[in-house]
Amino acid sequence: MKLGSKYQTDMCHGPLFPKIVLFAIPLMIANTMQFLFNAVDLVVVGRYGSQDAMAAVGSCGSLITMFMSIFFGLSMGANVPVARYIGAERRLQTFRSVHTAIAIALYGGTAVGIIGCAVSGSVLELMQLPPSVFAKAVPYMRLFCISIPFILLYNFGSSILRATGDTRRPLRFMLISGFAKTMLNLFLVRVFHWDVEGVATATIIANMISSSLVLMALFRMKDACRLYVRRIRFFGSNFIDNLKIGIPAGIQSALFGMSNVIIQSTVNSFGPEAIAGNAAAASLESIVYVAFISFYFAVISFVGQNHGAKKYKRISRSIFYCILLGMLSSAIIGAAIYHFDVELLGIYNPAADVIKWGQIRLKYLVLVYFLCALMEVLNGALRGLGYSLTPMIVTMIGACVLRVFWVFWIFPHDPTLNNLLLSYPVSWILVSAVNAGILYWVCRRLFREVVVSKRHQPSHA
């Protein structure tokens, strides 16, 4: 299919390694900037608000991460079909997939936002927050839920752009909305003393800006990915394709998030200082995560397009390059964060007790985050090949069930944060090992199909 924009990348022809790097770098920068802009919430309330306000924002972090992970998972339902149809040069199916994806984001996001506002208080109550923290966490979470439709529109829209190989414009949109969020955070919290309400309001406005920008980019496309307002609706078969990929990915992310919420609830039992320190460390971990997650998105798009084009050798090479780059980037950045742990944690909160708790989490996680990178890229490769249910089941058993088992049966024998955090690398190793075996079987079967089809082709000699 002819490229409709100078921002797009031809993933089916030419050298793979430089194209993957060029695809991933803007995405890596965008994700890093998104992390920094999200971290502003913690930094601003930590510096200019109360410790309870910082603990409230931090304690909502695992819950918000669960929501965001679900949205990212659902957006895969837009990325994979669009990438595959572009590779196969099926314009009508590409057009229908784009409009179906935006319809899911618009209507689904509105429904989830309403439900989220209704149940936020009950969910936070189950997390056993201290009363002073709970009082600030509830309004923060409800205001966040108002922004969910805009978050989904941005995620689905940028997912469509990534399917075409465009990662530069989402970077621009993130920079613009992030800068607005930072200024609004400082203005509303420091000047007007709005506390958690201030950072939540800034988040709503920033998400409105980013979603508007990505929709404008889709309106201006010149190929089958161009968006028309009057054509936004659910196209039957394309809607099913989106759900087949997006729902398992979303469920997997939800299960991951739920297990993290359970772990966060256990962390809450250590007190406000532990909550604040854990939140600061988790925020720093996000730097490592956003570095390698760009290769997760890269492997989905490159594998998806080349699968549609039936270029199977490029699939295996794309997977190898993305695993290599993802693990390498996470190992380097993780080591750097661990080396400067005191200075970085002090940015969030200079209190010695808070830094001490944050150091414990960094010690047990950031140095082995390359295992998480391996797990995510393997998951992405399977999704790019159309296998979304399989990694969901493996993750549910190997990570989510294991972490819950760890909290209720292993943690009580040694009720320390150190023991609690060990559940993460153990789950990463188990899930990676199983998915690697499944991916090997899938790729081997694809290569066999190519060999068989070539044998049955008529000779032109």
C-alpha cells in the first residue's frame, strides 16, 4: 500500500534494524516524556502539598496503572488489524478497522469513565488506605475517571498511527499536552492550593489536548487510514477482529493490574512513608519500562505488517532485534537509576524514611527489569501474529495467579517488602519461558507452511 504521509514507515521492504531503531526512538522519547509529565503529579504534591496528598496520588498509582494498562491492551485491537491490512494492501479493510477502532474508543471510553466514577470510592476502600489518605484519594481517582474517554481516543488514535509506522507525530502531541499539564499542575497546586484536585484537573485538560491532536492527524491522512466523523461506527467483522486482539490483551493487562493492586494493598500496611517511597520508586521504574516498551510496540507493528505481506523471514528478524534492543535498553537505564537512587528519590520527597523505603524497591526490581522487557516483547510478537488469547492465559497463570499466591501464602512467612517484591522477577521469568516456547512453535509452523506452499507451486521451467 502506498504510504500516505511522510511520517509513515515502509516496514515490509529494506533493512530492518535501522527502521526498528528509527521507529522506536520517537516512541521511547514520547513514553519517557509521558512518564516525566505523569511524575509531575507526585513531584508537585510532594513539594507543595501534604504528605497525605502524595500518598493519595501514589496509592492511586497502581489503580491508574491498571486502567492505563487495560487501555493500552485494548488499543492493540486497533494496531494489529490495521498493520496487517496495510501489509496485505487491503484498503477497504484498513478504512473500516480505523473507524471501528475510534468508535470503540469513543463509546467504550465514555462507558468506562462513568463506571469508574461510580466505583472508585468502593475500590479504594478495599485497598485499606489510612483515613487521611483515603479522603484525598477518592476525589483524585474520580477526576481521573473523567479523563478516560480522552485517554482512550489518544491511545487508539496513536495506535493507528503506529500501525502505519508513524511515531513522530504522537511524540509531538505528547510534548504539547505534557507541557500544558506541567504548567497547569504548578499553577493550580502552588498558586491556588488545589492539592490533589489540581493535579487531577491538569490531567483532564492535558488528555483533552492530546486526543484532539491525534484525531486532527487522522482527519488529515491521505490514505485508507483517513478518519471521517460521519463514518465512525462499528463495522461487524472489523469489530470482531478488534475484540479478538484487544479484549485478551486488555484482560491480561487488567489481571496484571489487579495483582499489582493486591501488592499495593500489602505495601499500604507498612504505613504512609512506605506508600510514598514505594510510589516514588515505582515512578522511577517507569523510566525503564517506557524505554523498552517502545520495542513492544515496534515488534507488534513490524510483525503485523510483515505477517500481512507474508514475509516470514522479516518476522523472525524483527522479533530478534526487538528483544535485543529492549533488554539492552532496560539493563542500561536500570543500572543508571540504581546508581543514582538517593538523588532521584529525593526529587520526589527528601524525607529520609521515604527514600529508605524507595531504595528497597529499586534494589529488587530495576536491576532485573530486562526480564520484564523480554516478557513484554515476546507477548508483543505473539499479538502481532494474531495470538492474543495465548499470552493472556500464560500471563494469568504465570504472573497474576503466582503473585496473588505469593501475597497470601509466601509473604506471611516473611512479611517484609523485600520478600513481597521478589514475586515480580519470578513471574517475569516463568511467563517469558512459556511464551518463548509458544512463539518458537508458531514461527516454526509458519516457516513450514512457506516450504510446503513453495513445493506445490507449478514449475515455469
